[in-house]
Amino acid sequence: MGDDFVASKEFVSLMQRHVRECFELILSKNESFDVLVNMNFVRFNPPLPEHLKLTNEVALFALSGYGLSSAKLINESLIFETSFGEENFCSSVSIDFSGVLRISIDKTTLLVNLSLPPAKTSDEVQKSADIFKSNPKNKEIFK
């Protein structure tokens, strides 16, 4: 019963509103913050080069300085610019509100998202698998 509740459309929608409102308040006060995310709900534009790809299921992004000043809310996503690696590869990061697991400032947790968003469609899963298979290092796994 509990899993059904946290996966319900109403609860997922409620948590997305809370995530949006929390981001709105933080951004209006120009507060540096951290956001822990499910990487299935994160996109990079341009995509990260292979050697910089994040392979964990979750990642922690710390927004301050330029990343914070570039942050904006569009539709149901937090979007900001940042750089990765020693070469400072620049990319725009887009995080769907559904993928936000936790928002915190310093060591204080402001929000924990307990909702279970809908699973990805088979097309999205296939696209993800194709990307995974395109990496020569992963070809051995599928033999």
C-alpha cells in the first residue's frame, strides 16, 4: 500500500510542486545549495564526453558561483550551466523535478523527495541501452 501511495500521480505531483517551490525560494535568495539527483532524470547539453560521463545512479551537484547565477526553472526542470573535469568541459545540466532526491544548504536538509516517479518507457530504456552499448568498453558485457 505504501509503495502505491508514493507512486500515485497525486503524490508525485505534490512532491514536484514542493521541489519547485523549494528551488524558487532558494534561487530568489541567491543561496548556494546542493541537490542529490537520480541520474536517470538528468540531461547534459552538449552531452558529456565519454571520459567525463557520470556512471553512478545518483549524483550530488553543488550550485554556487556561476552555476547558481545561471540556474533557472523551466517547465518541470532545474537548468544550470557548469563545467566538468580538468579541461572544464562546459555543459548545461537539466534535472527533472522527478529526479530530485534531496535539496540541502550546507549540512541542513531542506527537502527529501520520497515519491516514486513513473518508470521510463521502453523507448527511453532502449535508447539508454544503445548509448551504453556504443561505448567500446561495455561491448564485452553483451557478448
